[in-house]
Amino acid sequence: MATTRARPNVLGFLGALAWLAVVALPLYFLVVASLRTRANFRDGHPLGLPDSLTLENYREVFEGNFPTYFVNNVIVTLGTVLVVLMLTVPAAYAVVRSKSRFSGRAFTLMLVGLVIPAQAVIVPVYLIMSEIGLHDSIYAVILPTAAFALPMSLLILVNGLRDIPGELYEAQALDGASALRTLLTLVLPLAKPPIMVVSVFVALQAWNGYIFPLVLIDSPENRTLTLGLAEFQTQYGTNVPGMLAAIALSMLPIFAVYLVGRRFLLSGLTAGFGK
């Protein structure tokens, strides 16, 4: 019996090449420009290789406050991911397994947060953090960042947990497993893809967050990387190669997170949407 060969998707391939160019060219410019000196930054074609490469910009970055800002960013990112997972995994489990109207309405109400921008509530957030004594601290960035990541994270996890067959839950119930034991021994092992998606999604938001650190942090020792980039700009000019070197270094951790979790992303993002 003859088999039918699938036709190559030429348009898809060309579209992928175009998208790759859109993403790759800025990254190439970022790396090449960070290896130029401030004196010859504007010499030659912007995408051409300079006559001489230098690591002086990276040395200046490490000798400045970049290590402090980097550690603060890591703390904010890990803390935000931890808070979101601790709240959304049990909540998603309750939404999927509970038959009460309250859980369904609470889930619907939670999704309203998807359409509320951070700028709209930044003043109340500032007043709350000042009132409870967390203003100008790392916690003042972690808590609101986690709060704004909760709706989308809960939506992803609910759809992911719906892929777990109901027979498995019933088998756990017949064995006398409590809700906590079912969550730990059944849900967590089988929900790794959506949990990884949420972790990457929240980590990206926390790592690149700007408005909360800008409004809620005053002390230089508590600043994050997004605020620290402003140090390369003074009233007399901007150290563009130095700023690009700092940006290139700040991209490495989040790029590593993506590489680790990328094989879970597609399955996690599409989980449960067919039900």
C-alpha cells in the first residue's frame, strides 16, 4: 500500500526564517556592539564586525554595581516563582476537582485580573507597601509581581490539570488518600509541563519587571537590573556599549531557564484546551 508523503510547508518555513531574522539580528547587534569601544562604537556599518574587539565594557559592568543588581534580580525572580506556585497549584487543584459553585466563581473572578494593568493600581500598591512597612525592600517587588502573575498562571494550571484522567483521582480516593496526599503524589508528578510553563512565564515577568522596582524601591542596594541600566546614562551622554554589555549579561540566566523548560512549553500551553 503506497504511502502519501506530506507536502513541505514552504510558507511556514519562510515565515520561520523571517521570524528568526527578526529575533537574531537584534541579538547579533547587541553582542557585536557590546564588544566595541566607546570611541569606535559609531564607526563602520552597525552590523559589521569592528576592526578590534574588546571586553572592556564587560569589565566595567562587573566592576560597577551589576553584581548587586544581578543578585537582587535572582532573589526577586525566585521569590516570585515560589509564591506563585505555592498559591496557584493548590488553587488549580481545587478548581478542577471541586464541585462547589464557590470554586468556579472564584476562578472566574480571578481571571478578571488578566485585564487589569499594573499602571492602573500602582498608587494603591505603593500606599499598601508603605503602610505595611515593606516599601524600599525586595519583598515590595516580589508580592505585587506575583499578584499580577496569578491569573494567567492559574489559567494555565487549571487547563493542565484537566488533562489528568479522573480515574486516577478515583483510584486515589479508593486507597483512602487525602486531598493533600493526592496533590503531592498524583497532581505534582503529572503536572510538570504546566508547572514548568508557569515557572518560565513568571520568571520572565519578574526578571524583566520595571514599574514595580521603579516605584517601590529607593535605595541603590535594593535596585534590580532594569533600574541599574540607567547608571549608564548621565547628563553628558550614554555609555551605549557598556549598557549593551550589561543587557547581554542579564539575558543569560533567563535564556538558560528557557532552554531548560522549552520542551515542556508547547505541551503545557496546549494542555486541556481541547476539553
